[in-house]
Amino acid sequence: MTYEFILIHRQEPIALVQINRPQQLNALNSQVMQELTSALEELDNDAAIRCMIVTGNERAFGAGADIKDMANATVVEMLERNWIAYWDRIKKVTKPVIAAVSGYAFGGGCELAMACDLIVASESAQFAQPEINLGVIPGAGGTQRLTRAIGKSKAMEMVLTGRAMSAREAEARGLVARVFPTEVYLDEAKKLALEIASKAPVAVRLAKECVNKAYESALADGLDYERKLFYFLFATEDGHEGMKAFVEKRKPEWRGK
């Protein structure tokens, strides 16, 4: 496909999907989200790619939704657009997706980062849900994923005031996995993606499913789900190869089967 607002950089076995609306601080409109989700779904179906990175630029990962795109919209128009469904599509991508965040991750940009599987941030990154300042609330998971990530009190403060959280505070609160200097954060995200891509593909996919299950279910349900997938992996070639390689003290050769 030909994209207007995103760039795709393939570095097999990983791929970088970059939002490219620098003049608008990578504000997210329907076209951006359609292109982004389509690219991730295409890469998800590409056997040569095992991990993806979503990023913006050093100044902005995504400065929120494009307000001009919805300022005069009616309830019916918003329902018909159903653009929030793009975030749901991102969560259905089966391969790991890393958000590499620098600068602003506000509103929909913060929600996009949280819809990814983990976040690597630059020291300049800022996370916020400022929708309250527009007379509305987060609509693409901001009240739900943020609360699960950082707890009720901090999430309530951010959602009710619109206050931005720094990268270091986000790391301390568990929203961000790692923080790096701005000049190297993207390289470090690529290193992490390559490390993940080096693991057994089926096990990576099922591990992602299990962690997401913990995020969304009661403990007993999650443990049952984890146990079933753990047993299932003993029916894979990679499961036997990994253990055999460990015993033989050699590097495993993953086949994704």
C-alpha cells in the first residue's frame, strides 16, 4: 500500500512504523489511524517480521487527536466514524508492538502508546490525557488502560486535571518499561525489538496473550489460561528445540512451528 502519513522501515526481523505529520505534531486523524493499523496488520501477516515498533519523531510521538477533525461532529457522526475501533485493531495484532515515545504523547497519542505492548521512552517524553480541558474525556482507553498501569489515584489526577507525566515518573509508575537519552531512545527500542525477535515466535505470541489476559481478567481465569498455553507449547517444535538446545549447550534454531 501507499501511505501518506506513515513511513515503514523494514529491518528484518523487525519493522519500524513511523507517524509522519510533523507540522501537526503527529496529531492523529482517521487517515493516520487507518494507515497505521493497516501497516501493522500487514506486518503481522509477514513471516519475515517478528516484532514491530511504532514511533513518531523526537518532538512528538502523537500530540493527541486532530481536534479540527472532530470539533463540529455530532454524536451520530462520531458513532458512524467509529474511529476509536482503530485502537481495538492494534490490540488484536498478534506479534509484539513496541511504542518508542519521544516528546508529546498526549490524548490519543498516549492511548496509542498504551495500546502497544510496551513503551520505550526518551527523557523528553511526556504522557497526558488532557481531554478534560476540551470538555470531554478520553475515549480510546485513556481512563481504563492508564488506571491499570499507574493506579487509581494517579490516573484520576491526570484525567481530571490534564497534567502531564514525565518519562521518569512514567517509568517509576510502571507505564514505561525503559527510558533513554533522546539521541539513542530509538536505537535502544530497536535493540529491544531485535532481542524479542530472537526468541521462539510461537512462544512470544502466546506469552503476549497471557500477559494481556492478566491485564483483563481475574487471577484464577488468567492462571487457567496460562496453564493451558504452557502445556500447548509442548506440542511445538520450538518448545522441544529450545529445551534440547539448552541441554546440549548450544543456541536454539527457531522455526516458528
